[in-house]
Amino acid sequence: MVKVISIQDDVYEELRKRKDGKSFSVVIRGLLKESGKKLTIGDLFSYETILSDEEAIKMEKETLEARKRSKTRFIKEL
């Protein structure tokens, strides 16, 4: 079923930029799905508005270095 909705021009332009050959429904569905999920470090690479590529790469390197410096801990089972 098709519904007609009204959106402001700035919202339309943002959706149009993300469209990339997809339908508006697909773009909106993807955005709604993303809005409910928790963000991971891997997701930061796909969101230029959150981090630039350089910032994301730097964060990933720092995270890997911190993991190398951390000690492995063994937990005894009771």
C-alpha cells in the first residue's frame, strides 16, 4: 500500500543524498532499523558525520594497541 507523506525540504535533501539508486522506502527503512541498534566501532567507518576515515583508523589503531598492552585475566570457575 502506498501512502503520501509531507517532509521538509532539508529532510528530503538528506534522504535524496543517501538514496544512491535505492527507493526512498528502502532508505527510510534502513535508517529506522539503524536507529534501534547499538553503535559498534565497525559502524564508525560508515558514518562520516560521526568520524572521518582518519579519525576512525586512528581510533582502531589505538584500540588494538590498548588490547595488546592489557593483561589476560583468567577467572576461576566456582
